[in-house]
Amino acid sequence: MYYRTQNENGSYNTRCLDCLLTIAFSVESEKELDHLEARHLCPEKALAQLLAQHRAAEAHAARN
Ligand SMILES: [Zn+2]
């Protein structure tokens, strides 16, 4: 999830709502925003994924 805002001069900013990091500011086009957002490696999402994997492994271990 990303939160986009537009500046007075028409350029865009975008912020990741998961880690609250500003990914880009004063970007000329929405196409560029798409590109920059796709390139963002979110630490929050990676952490959530890691925790989910850990929980799944623990649940598996508990069953055996
Ligand atoms: Zn992020």
C-alpha cells in the first residue's frame, strides 16, 4: 500500500504505508511512481513474512 500526494508544481510524492518510508518525492509522472514503488523492498513486509514463516514452522513442530 502506498500513499501518493501531489505537490503544487504537479509533481508527486509517494510513501509506503507499511514502513512509513518516503519512497520518492518530486517525481514527474505516475508511471515513474509505479516503477519506484515496485522497486521498494519493504522491511516491514519482509519482517511480517519472516514471522509468518517462523510461526508456521513452530506450529508444525508443535504437531509432531
Ligand atoms: Zn515499505
